[in-house]
Amino acid sequence: MNINEKIRYEKDEHLTILRVTESAYLIEDDRNATAYVVTGTQRALVVDTCFGYENYAEVVASITDLPTIVVNTHAHGDHCGGNGYFEKSYIGEAELPQYENATRPGARTDGAPAACPAEVLHEGDTIDLGDRKIEVIHFAGHTPGALCLLDRKERILYTGDSILGRTVYLFMQNSVSVSEMKKSLLHIKEFSDGFDQLATGHGRTLDPVTYIDALIDACDTILAGAPADRFGTIEVHGMTLPCCYYPGENDMQATLIYREDLVR
Ligand SMILES: [Zn+2]
């Protein structure tokens, strides 16, 4: 595949594979999940496993035959649903309780385990792909133990659902407070000399780093309670929730959706 080439995955019409850089591939599931494969010289990093409607190990094998290291950015079923096709994965420590009970809408039903055992990664750990080491950064926000992964060689930050260009869900059962979210965003900026683009957990291509400042501004706006024209409400999962607008994909207004009890 050439860079920027996009192909349909032959065994599942919902999946496409887009080669985004020399060594990174974006796997888009049109049921609304995005995962990545990053190939080094000795190993490949698998960032999330989508829903698991298909044999995800085979999807990865269609891209590379390198041995794989699977990391879940967090424990939601659209990010770890395909873990059952691997022997083990890595995840942030505070995600473990959720990982055990994650809803995996597409998880395998052939009698094999729906998920593999997960081991813990911490801030500062690295994942050795041979030609470079991917750095692990903890990001408490959307979920408390989410991980971002920094590839300084290709200057990409893999963000999962912690930073997104269309909407950020800061209303999950275990989402952190708005001020903790802001703290995590400021922490990520400490690494900003290492990346120029974001690979997000629901992106369709690589995204600009400007979402980080836009989300910091949204957090400040929520904490200040003004100006009023930055706020709205949105229906999601059958609930009406408050949101704050920030500049997102294709100059569209994106929404940071939150809960009033997290405004602190
Ligand atoms: Zn999520």
C-alpha cells in the first residue's frame, strides 16, 4: 500500500484500512470505531481492537506479519472488543475494573474467551518496536486510566477517546472532573515537542494538534460558566446533557459533553 491509499478489508465490508504514514495504518470500522497498527522493524503496535465483529488478529495480519503488541487506550467495547483474538493486551491500571466488565458488542461467540488477559502499563513505560520506543502517557479524562501513546519518530500522538475532533464524552460513569481533564490536557502539552499530529480513537485520518488547545479552552469555559453562546445541550444515549462547543473537524463545532456534577 502507498501512503494515503485506502483499501476495503476483504473479509468485512465495514472495515477499511488507510495507510497514513510510512509505518502507521488507520483501521476504520464504519459502525464507528477506529484503531491503528504501527509497524516497527521488529514488532508492530496494535492500538485498540475496535468492536471485535471480525477476527481482528487476521485484520492486523493483512497489514503486517510482525509479532504484535496490543495496547487498549481504554476499556470501552469499541476499543477492546477484538481483544479475544489476541493472547494478551496492555491497558492503563485504572481501566482494569472496567476491562473485566466491558461490553463487547462484537465479541466472539465461538466459545473462545471474549477478551484476553490484560497487563498494566504506566506513565513513562515504553513499547519497543525495534527502530523506536513508543512512550506511554496517562490521561485521566473520558475514563480515569486512559493511555495516550507517543511516537516521536513519526511525530504522532495516539489519543484514544481522550482527545477527539468531533465530540469528547466527559459524562461516562467514570469520567473525571472538568478540572482534572484540563490538567491532563496541560500534561499532554508537556510532550508537544514530540508530535505534530493526532491519531484519535474515532478519527478518519490524522488530525491537527489544535484540538488540545481547543479542549483546554472548552474546559476553562465550562469552569467559568461563560460565555453563554459557547453552551448547548445534546441528546446522547437517551439523555439530555450539557455541552460546550469547540472548533473541531472540518471547521465544524465539536462538543465537549459533560455532566454538571463534574464541573469542579
Ligand atoms: Zn470510550
